[in-house]
Amino acid sequence: MNFRTLLADQVDGVGVITLNRPEALNALNSALIDDLKSVLDHFEYAASVGCILITGGSKAFAAGADVKEMAELCYPNTYLENYLGRLDQVAQRRKPIIAAVAGHALGGGFELALMCDFIIAADNARFGLPEVKLGVIPGAGGTQRLARLAGRAKAMEMTLTGRTMDAAEAERCGIVARVVPLEELHSVGLETARRIAAQSRTAVMMIKECIGRVDEGSLAEGLRFERRIFHSVFATPDQKEGMRAFVEKRPAQFR
Ligand code: CAA
């Protein structure tokens, strides 16, 4: 399989997806989201795949949705195209998905990791939802999933300040299942996925479905709500200023 923005491989029953836009720290642009959907469709229906591993580079898992692509979007486009809605399909998959995260997992990149069933982090991983610094809000489930995993206080503090946390703090607050040295991330991620792929496929998928039920009902409502608010932020001057300032490499001047 050939993709522009990621590498896809199959190893012993594991579908391995490596985000591969190093020049943009794996920022999630439309092409990457399309490629991710195609490869997940493939692995979801491949009888030989029992578990999926999503990873990035050693400097970045993904540094967010692509700000350069987003900067000039307006509310009608985001609403009509359900901007970022396609990323949600990662969370809808029936086979288990592990995120193996090294380096920056920020904004949409962190939200992508949170859509996976669990995260294994390298000791250099940094997690954050810095959208507030761009004059916008998390738009791919971050407010809902972070609050459910780490609690309301941590979610409020992280999203309102935009600060990042390291892997040890993420493990302490239940965001990350395990922290491993950077050089072991790939082998531990692969070994964990292999172990899952070797179990009963039915039992594995049923367990995933049951645990998913824990917070499904009101999560769906929260996600819809968050998406609507996220789209409407593209009607504000602060979104334009925050994102233009990023592209122009200068501090934002919010009114
Ligand atoms: N979108 C587009 N391009 C990005 C990007 C992003 N999210 N993050 C990094 N890049 C690009 C940079 O613009 C730069 O490109 P150029 O070489 O063409 O200038 C390249 O990747 C390398 O980045 P830096 O030079 O900035 O690398 P650094 O090591 O100095 O800093 C960083 C790393 C702290 C992660 C910094 O890149 C950064 O702050 N990135 C933006 C993080 C962010 O705000 N993410 C949230 C996006 S909004 C979002 O995700 C909305 C949502 O809820 C879905």
C-alpha cells in the first residue's frame, strides 16, 4: 500500500501505521486524514490483522491539526464539510488500536492518540491541547476524552492554559498505560500489539466493545457539542489572528 502521508505495514497480525510528514511534525492535514481512513479500512477488514498500532516519529507523534491548512477556513466551510469529523472514524473501529507516542502529541495529535484504545508513551513524549493559544478550542474530542480520563481539574487546567505535560505526569493521571525508554517504544508497542493479535479475535473485540460502553452515551453528545462549537470558532477574529500569527512566526495579538 502506498500513501503520501503515512507508511503502512503488516507484521505478525499487527497493522502498523507510521504517520510520516516529518517536515510538518506529522500535522494532520486532509491528505493524512484521508490516508488514515483508507489504511484503517484496509486493516479493519483484513482477516490477518488482529490489532493496529499507530505511531509517528521520535520527535513528534503529531503536533496537531495542520494550522497552515486551517488558518483561512471560515465557519460555513467547517460546518458544511464537517471539518475534522472524518478523524472520528479512528474511534469507531472495532479492532483494538494502540497509539505508540514519542515526542509531541499536541492538539489534534493528542486527540488522535486519545481516540486509540490505549497509549504507550516514550519517555520523551509531551502531551497537550494548546488550541487556546491559537484562539480556538480542541475540535477532535479533546475536551471530552481528556476530562473523562484525567478528570475535570486536569482537563480544565491543561486546556485553559494550553500547557503540555510530560510522559510521567500523563501516566500518573491515567492518560497513558505505560512509559518506556524512547529506544524501546517501537519494540514494546509491537510486542504488545502482537500479544493482543494472538488472542481470540472475538474476545478481544467484545472486550473493546464492553469497555467502550463505559462512557459512550453522553460522550457522543459531548463530541457533537464540541464539534459545533469548534466550527463556530472559525467565525471569530481570534482564530484568524491566532493561526496567522503561527504561520507568520510571531506572537498573536488577541483583541
Ligand atoms: N500545523 C502545521 N504545521 C506545523 C504544526 C501544525 N500543527 N506544528 C508544527 N508545524 C510545522 C512548523 O510550522 C514548521 O514548519 P516550517 O519548517 O515550514 O516553519 C515545522 O512543522 C517544524 O516545527 P517547528 O519549527 O515549530 O519545531 P519546534 O521544534 O521549534 O517546535 C512545536 C515544535 C512546539 C510542536 C511547534 O511546532 C508548535 O507549537 N506547533 C503547533 C502546535 C499546536 O498549536 N497544535 C495545535 C494545532 S490546532 C488543533 O490541533 C485543532 C484541533 O483541536 C484539532
